[in-house]
Amino acid sequence: MFNIQYISEILPSLLSGAAMTLQVFIWTIIGSLILGVFLALGLVSKFKPLQYIISAYVWLMRGTPLLLQLIFVFYGLPTVGIVFPRYEAALFAFILNYAAYFAEIFRGGLQSVDKGQYEAGRVLQMTYWQTTKKVILPQVAKIVLPSIGNEVINLVKDSSLVYVIGIGDLLRAGNVAAARDVTLVPFILVGIMYLILTGICTFFLRKVEKHYSYFR
């Protein structure tokens, strides 16, 4: 079943697909985390219209499947004149979706920090943004890390959804090889690669949690 020669033949295409999966994963993490922080600050702001707009966005993104959002961005938006190439469409949909989840996670973290932290910042003559950046966000990071970690692991697996719009990711490469050669070996290798990716992510997340352990 596990013919070494056959595995060596399909491995390059699987690795190429894994590289595309990693690209989608990395850019989604970067974009959605940054956007999620700003959305969370909007959710806890005292400007009610902004709260309502962001809350509606979060409700929409979390209440509809990522697959549907991906299809809508790539196939639906062109009907109103907004056209994205496949890769950019995937990133756009993924970042918008995961930013909504991260926004809710960060919102919970921000609201769990004692209000006295802001008052202490004012006593030290720090601006609101200085207090948020240097005092609040490091504490929030410690609080939200387990939830962020879960979403990161989910993203590794969700990245396979880009297959539906024709992007040559890891799952697509495995599916092509399996259909061509009528064997499950490519799918088994794909599963192993996903396990390796999630294992690496888990390792680094544990390192980050240890880094922020001084906030205990």
C-alpha cells in the first residue's frame, strides 16, 4: 500500500499544495488578528453607532458558513462589478471571517481587565492608547491565548476550503493524485501533513503562552 517510489512521485505536488495552504494560513492570521483587535476596540467603545455596525458585521460573519462566504466573494461579488482573483478572494473571505471571531475573543478579554488599569494609566499620565498598548493588551493577550489557539488550529483545517474555488492547496493536490491513481494513499499523506501542521502550531502556541505566564 505504501510504496516508497509512489510516495516520492506524489510528494512534490503535495508539498507544493502545503506551501499554498501555509500562505493562506499565515496571511489570514496576520490580517485577521490585526483587524480583530481594532474591531474589538470598536465593540467596547462608547460610540454606540460604531458598536452596532461592528456587532452586525460580527453576527453576519459568525452566523454564516465560511464556505458560503468564500463562494459569495469569488462568484457573487463579480455580479456587482467587484472581481477578485482566486487567491485574493480566498484571503479576503478568510480574513473577514476570522477577524469576526477574533474580535469577539478580544472583546471578552478587554472586558475582563479591571477598569482600574485604565485609571492607573491616567494617574501615570499615560494617554488612552498608551495605556491600551502597554498595559491592557499584554494582559488581554494572556487571557485570550487559549481561545486564539483553538481558532488557529481551526484555521489550519479550514484552509482546505479554498479547494472549492480552484486553488491548488494541499487537499486539492491530494484529491487530484487520489482520483488519478485510484488510491487512498494521497489522502493519508494529506492527513499526516495536516497533523504535522497542527502539531507545529500547538508547539508555538504553548511557547507563546509560557512567554505571557508572568501575568499570573
